[in-house]
Amino acid sequence: MFKKLLTPRSMCLSAVIAALYAALTLLLAPISYGPIQLRLSEALTLLPMVLPQAVPGLFVGCLIANLYTGMLTDIIFGSLATLLAAIGTYVFRKKPILAAACPVVSNGVIVGLVLALSFNLPVLLTMAEVAVGEIGAVAIGMIILSGMKRAKIDLTRLG
């Protein structure tokens, strides 16, 4: 798989996904940042189920979006949470429920912990709030992927 990610076509697809993630996050900044957030760009974390090129694209897009927070901990750990989620989604791509759980758990725990420690908030409550927002984003992603499947739109042909 790693070799496939280094082709010019794959790198371009990863770059487009990164740009989409960052643009969507920044466009919806008021709801994308903070302890209570609904980062709709996280709906894209389901793309590794059909496009392995989404894994590096999601990481880079999240890194770019998190640069705007100015918080080094969020830039590092928030981006790594999305990378971990994307890898998990790819690993469990044949089991959609497990794949969809990866971004919820990864971001809920890691981003929730970072926000709780950064803003002196209750840890478990902040993790739960981030996870609930993530569930919303992932549900939207599942609806979109299901609709594309029903419409016979094959994203795998992009890779």
C-alpha cells in the first residue's frame, strides 16, 4: 500500500483531500474549534474505507487546520489523533461500524484530553463532548458514503 501512496496521482489525490479538510474546517471555524465542536470536515475521516490516499491527506489537512489554533498541543496531538483515526478507518474498512468508531474514539480521547488539560476543563466531560461532535460528523460521512454507493459512484476509481 505504501508504494501506491507515492505515485503522482495518489499524492495529488491526498493533496486535494487535505485541502478539502482544511478549507471545510476553516470555513466552519465557529463550530470547528473549542471544547464543544462539530468539525464537519471529520466526515472525511471515513474516506480511507475506499481511498487509502485519504490517510495522509486527512493528516495534512488537519495539521493545516490546527495551525490556526496556535496551540502547539492541538497542532501535534489533534493532528496525530486524526492520523490515528484515518489509519484505523483504513484497517477496519471492511467493517464499517468499527471503521466509523475509530475517529470517534481517537478524537474523543486525544482531542478531549488536550482540550481539558489546556483549558482546565473536566476531562471525561470534555472527551464526551468531543466524541458527541465526532459522532455527528461521522454520521454525516456515513450518510454521504451510503448515498454515493446507492448512486453507484465508485470512489475507488479515483485511486
